[in-house]
Amino acid sequence: MIHSIVIGLTLAVTTGSEFTSLLTAIIFHQLFEGLSLGIRIASLPSQSDSPDEEQGGAEGGKKKGSGMWMSFLKPTLAFLFAVTNPVGIVIGILPTNDALTPLPSSPSTPQTAHTKLIQGLMSAISSGMLIYAACVEMLAGDFVMDQLLWRSGVWKQALAVVSLLVGVAGMSMVG
């Protein structure tokens, strides 16, 4: 979610033709990230999935309390995903002196070195966070920790690696 705030900050300081291409990329990025997170959030256990909930006693009460907490978790995660990018945009717009002026309509409008520095820093931070999340969290979860992939045949494992490489090649061509 911090990544979405950084993306919003980057979008807030971008102008001209870079703004249009970045906005298009962010729209598709958020679409697919939302689908991915939606699947992960939907797969979280719900309140009715807890087998200990029906037992009495103090432990049953604790489980019921955790079940109530779980019922708020899914909407909370969905809400946080929906608001982090706009929050980043607002945070990026507020400190600028020209926050209330419209974006420049021509790409020939000069940008200050300060604005370019902020753009570069936000892009670098966002890229670093994406690389970390992709390599450490997603790939490790899908390739190293997935028991189903471990037990599958060599061809299925090879197909998974080839699919990953095709995706990397496709994304490198896009941008």
C-alpha cells in the first residue's frame, strides 16, 4: 500500500506528455493490482470459517472476537487499496506553490530542476519497492513456498518459469 502512495506522489509531480503516459500506465497497473489483491483478499478466511467459534468457554469467546475482527478485515483492506493512490496524489500536490493552477497544456513548459528531482526520486523509490515486492514476496511465494508446484512435474515447473520470463519480456517491451 505504501507503493500506491509513492505512485500517487509520482503522478502528482508529473506534467506534460509524461503525465498522460504515466496516468495510462497507472490505470492499468491499478486495475491488475486490484484484481490480484481482490483474489488474495477474497481467499482470506471469513468469520464463519472458524471451527472453534462454536465451542463455549473463554477460548470460544476469543475466537469469536477474532472472527468479528476478520469480518472487518476484508472491507478494510479493500478500502485501503482504494484510497492509497489518491492520498499519495493529494500529498504530492499540497506542498507545491502552484497546486491550484491547471496542469501545463504544452510539453514545452519548462520544469524546474526541483520538480525533476522529485519525479526521479519518486520513480526510483516506486521502482525499488516494486522490484522488492516482485522478487521477495511474490516470486518466493509462488515458486519457493508453493507446495503444489514442488510436487508437480518438471514440465509444469518449466512452464511456470517460461510463463514468468514471457511476462517479464512483455512488460519490458511495454515500458
